[in-house]
Amino acid sequence: EDDGRTWSEPVPIFTGKGAFVRGDAITGKDGAIVLPMYYTPNGYDPDTDYDYAAIQRSSVKRVHGQGLQWSETVIQNTSGMAQPSVVRLPSGELRVFFRDRHADSIRVASSSDD
């Protein structure tokens, strides 16, 4: 109604230490928000094995008085990978791309569902 000039007060939805969002969110097949994130819970260290990537997925409907509810799926074997970006292929498959912490390579992982 006002071309995006009016916004609510920002509220936290993720409070875990070291959470980063770099890639865009996409819409799930059911209308949920699918948001790639990565975490460095012990602080940044390029040689850490405590970091990981995850997909946050919203509920489709808001819960009265609470807004969207979120669930997390950790992407296995992603320690040392950062800045995940997710796309949906024409086949419906999700593909997530990462860079490694040493900027030596780009990695890819796929999922047949979301």
C-alpha cells in the first residue's frame, strides 16, 4: 500500500552465535521460505571443523501471535564450506553451492526434496 516504505520493528528469528546469511531465500514447493545459512559458532577460523551449513525452512502459515515458525536442517559434511546459495532446477531438485574457506574450490550438493 505504500510501496515498501513502512516496515515492522525487526525481531530476531535466529539467535545462534555465528549465524550468517549470504545467499537469497527461495520459495519451497509448498510456499515455505527456504533460507541457506552457515554458522561459525566458535568464531571465525579458516581451519575450524566446528562450522557448518544449514537450510532454515519457515512454516507455511503464521502462528497467531508468534509469526512464522522455523526449522533447521543441517547439510551434512559441510564443515569448512561457507556462503551457501540454493537454486531449484527445472527437475524440482534443490542444488546448493558453497565456497570452501580457503577459496580453493566451489562445492555443490543436491537434494531431491525440500
